[in-house]
Amino acid sequence: MARGLDILGDPWSMLVLREVFFGNGRFEAMKQRLGAADSVLTKRLGGLVDAGLLTRRPYDDGGRTRQEYVLTTKGEDALPVLNAVVIWAEKHLPAPSEQAHMFVIHNGCGARTSSADTCTACGERLTAGNTSWHSLTRTADPVPLASARAQTPIPGRPKSQPQNGTAA
């Protein structure tokens, strides 16, 4: 457990992974969403890259090449840990507002699940490719998660735009 907590036990690292799963892999988008200082975000991103959970991928920012962060297979394998934190918090902690809820949705059957790794409605294993998170503060609809196995944007969105935008 201690080895896992060395990587995943830091709240900022978990929040950075959340943003990348939501498709916000660009530094400025994460900084805006998290409200983190540049130094804090830079350190956490570097640690997650060094640990092999994220990798950098170049993108064109209108004539300038920048780097965005994307999940690796190792990073995607952390999904059940993040799901467990979301499910536990929804079950045991009061939300600070009516909009401050987040749910784990299995795309296959459309059901909200109360298990971190398996859909409680249909029994299918949850993966980034078949799971959405529904954060009421972000959007009215569940957001499909980014996946290391499918690093392409949602159809209809330009490759250079984050998959779920940076809406509040």
C-alpha cells in the first residue's frame, strides 16, 4: 500500500489524474480548473510522468508546439482507485452544494454504479473506454473518460481541443 500511496496518495496528483481522465491534459486547462500554483502543478505532472502514469504528447497551438499530458496504460489502470474515492465520498461525505456531486456511469448499460471496478447493474468490468464521470459542476451530461488505448478526441471536436473543454 505504501508504494501505491507514494504515487497516488497526494491529493494534487489524484486531482491531476482526474483532469486527464476528463480530457483536460493541457497545463493551462488543468491550472484553471484546479486553481493550482504553477510550481505545484509542474511538480505533480513531473512526478506522474516519472512514475509512468502520464506521458507528454506534442500538439500545435496555432504555430507553436506545446505539450499535453495523456494517460499511459499504467495511468489508466489507476481508474478503479479514482472511482473508489468518488463513490466513497458520495456515500459518506456531504456535498458542499447541490451541484458538487460526481457519479461513475457505465456507458454499456447507462447505469450509475456503486462499485469502483465493476458495474453493479450489469456486472461488466469498468474501464476508461466504457466509463463516464458525471460531475454536475462541469456539465449536465456524463463525460466519457479519456483512455490510453484511444487517444483520439471525441468525434466532431478538433484534435487540439480538450475532449470535455474546460467549462466550470
